[in-house]
Amino acid sequence: MSETTLSDIKQQIDVCGWQVIQPHVEKANLFIVADELDFADVAYIIAQDDADKVRAMLSKNHIFRLEPELLYTWNQIPDKKFRLIVLAPYLLIQEVLDS
């Protein structure tokens, strides 16, 4: 995937409700991007298969798996919006915060 550009990544990002993401929770390929990070930048790093940067983000909990408390909260708000991108085999999401 080394030919993927940041512009390509930005074009692939979608916004959807939790009800679209919820069926994918059982799969081990769902990762959440921390709110303070730029979603497109993180997706680009993963698409470039930059293992060192990905390991660093995982160790700092900048990207993480869904926790039960968060799952419970989001299941209560099916229309909650998220940024979403599929980087096979991974699904990355980031909560869209109300401004």
C-alpha cells in the first residue's frame, strides 16, 4: 500500500452512525483512534505499514481496541457519529465530538 497518499486516505474517510459500526464489534480488527489525534494522519501511518509508529501509538493508547464501558455507552446512542475508514483487514473509527 505504499502508493497510498494522504489525499487518498482523506477521500476514503466516511462518517456514519454507531449502528453501522456495531455489527463489526465482534471482529478483532476494529480499532479506535484517540480524539486528540488527526484521524487521516493515523490512517495514513497504518496504510503505509509503518510498524514502529503503529507500535508507538498502540503503547500510548493513541489507537486501541473497544473497551466494555465504551461499548455500553455507544450502544445507548445508536446515532452517535464516527469517522470511519476501512484499511483491510482493519476498521478504524474515531468519535465525532460535538463542538
